[in-house]
Amino acid sequence: MSGRVDPAAAEALPASRGPGFFRRLCRSRGAALSLLCIATMVLLAVFAPLVAGFDPLEGGADALLPPLSPGHWLGTDDLGRDIWAQVVHGARVSLTVGIVTAIAAVTIGTLVGALAGYYGGWPDIVLMRVSEFFQTLPRFVLALIVIALFGAGLLKVIAVIALLSWPQTARLVRASVASLRQQPFVDAARVGGMGDRALMLREILPNVAAPIIVTGSLDVAGAILLEAGLGFFGLGDPNYVSWGGMLNDAQQYLRVAWWMSLFPGLAIAVTVLSFNVLGDALNDALNPRNRSAA
């Protein structure tokens, strides 16, 4: 998995809609399996109260039960809480953080990149220097500092991760818009009296959608991993169950209750890997060089 977005895919969206796109997307077994894993996680998160069977925050007398115990097929933690219920409800937090953060980061990055690429000149210089500044910041360390100073909370975690995740999208969009603004179809629309705003919304941005979609899927994976890291250090929202928080609770029980760390760790690994594989598959499917193979 390269994790890179092919800029050539920026021109692929209009011709990539329809059955051909989905055939290219699901051509590899990895892509199909990643879609299945993501869909399963989403369904578990949506219907968590129905499939969990227990309150994830409610303890019980049956502490540290191993997997396949009666009534607790993934076991229980040190407080008697059901591991399956915690993993399922933790999917809600991780997917919410990942998806909302990706949407926010992509929105900010698209706005900044579009303005820089379309107008050029000093707006381009200023906005790209700002994005470079954010790219030089150590994301995880800065997130730790901000959450430690201002307190843990789901909205704070989302805001911090989003503010640190937009520069890659901005640079991709800037490069694509700067190239597209010189194309004949844009000149023709401009001569026809179309204003800058209409040009951007109707002619340019639809043709930049492909790399934005790919980057967004990769941003989801990065946000989930970063939120899990914050939870592992005890900086997640204490009002919600998260996979990182479960790993934090499991630290001192690694020798006697391995299942406390195994199942949330697997959930993080499978979800992050699935979004990364999906990102690579989208990059290939939206690449215009692959159209003839559809």
C-alpha cells in the first residue's frame, strides 16, 4: 500500500461513474474485502445497542473471564465489563472521529487548495506557506499537548485532528486546480461570462473530486489511528468507550488477560488497514490510465 494519491486521477471522475468504476474498484480481492470489513464495522457501530448485549460501561462480578466464556464470548475486563460490547461501541467513536475528521480536513484542504491554485500570486504563496507550517508540526505530539491543556472530549479530539490533517489535501487540490484553470474548457466558460465562483464550482472542482475522495479515505484511517493513540495515553473522552481507551485499561493485564488488548488492537488494525487498502483501490479505479481495462 503506497498511501499516495495519483494526481492523474484528478481527471478521471466524469468517465469513472457507473459500472466500469465499480468493476475496477472491486477488481482486487483486497479492495472487496476492505469494503466488506468497513461495511461490517459501520453496521456494528450503527446497531451497537442491539448487537452488544451489555452496557459497555457497566461492570459486573465476572471479572477477567477469558474468551468463549458463557455469556461473554470475547471475555470480560478487570471490572467485569463485556469486551464484545466495548469493541462494538468503540467502533462508534473511532468511525465517528475518522469520518467527521476526514470531512472537516478535506473541506478545509479543498478550500485552501482551490483558492491557492486558482488565483496564484500572493494568495498561493501565503496559503502554501501556512500549509507547510502545519505539515512540519508533529501531529501526535501536538495533539497530546492540546488535549492535555484543554481537556479530553470527543469534539476537541475531532477538532485537533482535523486542524492537523488538511495540508495534504490542500497541496493536491492546489496542484490540480492550477493545471485545470489553463484548460480550454475553462477558458471557454470564462469567455462565456461565467464568474470565478461558478467556474470553480461547476467546471474545476468536479474534475478534482477523484484525488479528494482518495485522500479522504486515507484521512479516515489516519484519524482513527491518532484517536486510538490519544485514548491509549488516557486522553480520550472518558464518557465514551474507545478502542484506544480499552488498550489503556489493558496495559497492566497483558500477562493475565491478553484478550483485553487483543480484540481492540485487532479492531484498530483491521479498520485502519481496510481504509488504507480502499484508498489505494480508489486511486487505481479513478486513474484514467486504467479506464481501458474496465
